[in-house]
Amino acid sequence: MEKRIKLFFIHILLLIFFLYNWCFPFKIIILKFLKNRYFINVDLLGINHALGPGILIKGINQILPFISKKCIFFSNNFNKYFNNILKPDFYYKPRPKIEEEDYNQLVKEKLINKCILGPLFVPSHWFHFPYEKLWKEKYFSKILKSVKGVVVHSNRVRDHIINKTNNSIYLNKFFIMRPCTNIKPKQVKSFENRIFDIIFFEKYMDLNRLKQGKELLDLLKKAKKKIVLMKYGSYNKTIIMKLANNSKFIIYFSFYDTGAIGLKEIQNYGVIAFTHQKDLVINNETSFYIPELASLDKIKIASEKILKIIDKFSSKNPSTTLIAEKNQMINKCENALIDLCNNL
């Protein structure tokens, strides 16, 4: 009798082991109730948006459901398998629709303190924030006080929002989460087989730096570098990927970016980046901070620094495959969700 009982329990343990390792839904339930993971529902609103916002949400969706040490991220579509019985601890809304009636409804349902909003939330216009005609910006302080947190891509964005709204008391409610992409090209061209030396990317959303951009371009041309121009909003994804696999370096001349998902996609092809935004330097071997690019009168110094680094790399004929792998490891969306989870 005792032997049968032992065998019975052994079979039960083996069944649990099998279900845990091979049945993903069962594994999630075990992790939730035995290891106390946070359940986080991810709202995929905006997934079909063009450019960066849509690419970010698509990237997150590609890895859902995702399990980290502290969190389990899942979408509404996944929850349907459980007949919606999984009750989230938090509701993550990367691109939230938050008009006054939506906010009031969340307050009424006692869910507002479980909401995590952004990074596609504020600011809508960098230099006009908070814009009084937008409800979410006019009443941003009220929203920030009541939600679990607001996601931003960098300290620069966080500090701008805090300074403009005098919300330093709620510093701990800002969650830094890296922008991400899962793009992983099947074939990465070698450094020597790439056609262009430099992609010169221009974006003047907040500041007009056309004059400095032209000055920099002229200096690079004098150095006899093969350059392809790329202007924000004037390209499609097919063109980006083709250029990325045929270019060695990119100068990201953007004023300004809060996420730069397009840059990350290009980096994942093994392209080495130069930028004046410190938050966009992801690795000291594959991206370089050139603060003079942001100046009005030091563009010549910036060009000299860039050309020196280009010549150094070109003499070594680096492995673009290795550069691509390093960038992909940093840029993948698993890391973005881990960033978010670590803030909870």
C-alpha cells in the first residue's frame, strides 16, 4: 500500500514537471501562484501605426507572452485562452488613449493605480509641453499622481517632463524603458562589400538645423566619403533595410528623438552609429557620442572626430556580423520589458 502511494506521488510530480516544461499556459499559472510573478496585461492599441510607434508595439507583441524573473507580460489575445480568468496586477498601455472620460472610467473601476502609460504618451510636442489643448497634458500632474507609472525612453525625456510640470516629487513614478526592435536580418553584408560609407540621417522636428546639416555634409563630401541621404518621413522600411545592409556608418543628425526605433533597426544590420544624443549610445564599440553635432559652431570639430573614427574602423575591416549581433542583443524587446519589470 505504501509503495503504491509513493508511486502515485511520483507520477503526480512527473506530470507536474511535464506540464510545467511543455505546457506553456500551465507554466504561467504555476509561476504566478507559486513564485508570485506580476501579471501585466499589454494593450496593443496603435500596433498598426506607421513608423516608430507601430514598430515598437509590434516588437513587444512579437515576444508576448514573455516571462522574466518578476513579471509575466501577456496580451488580451493570449488571455482568451484562459477565458479571461487571469486578473492582471498591472495594465501596460504603450500608446494609451486617455481622454477625460477614459480616465474617469478607470478611476470608477479602481484600475487607474494599476495603469502604466507610455512611452508613446507625452510629450506630444517637445517645446510646447505641456500643451494646454490636450487633456492628457493639461492634467498631466493629476494623471501622474494617480497611475502606477509613466514610461519614458531616457533620463532626458523624464527630466524634460518633470521640469516642465514641476513634478520632481513623483520622480519614482517615471520608468525608463529602452526603445527596441527584434529585427534580425538573415544575411549581414561584410564591411568591405558595403556600397556606402555613411548614411546621413536628418530629422528637424523640434529644431531647424538645416544650415549645420549642410555644413557637415559638405565637409564629409570633401573627405571623399560615399554618402546616402535619409530624411525623416521620406522613406519606407524596404528602402531602410536595403540601405542599412549596404552602409558602414550612420550619422544620426536628429533634433530630437525620444526613441529612435529606425536607428535601432539600422544598427541591427551591423551599422556603426554617431549621435549627439547620449541616450542613443548603446555600446562603446558600436556607437559613438559626438556632442559637437548638437552645436551651432562646432560642426567642423564634429566632422573631424567622425572621420577619425571612420578611418580607424575602415583600416581594421571590422566584422559587421559581430557588430550586428552586439546591437541586436542590446536592442531586443525582451530587454525593454525587463527594464519595465525592474521598475516595479
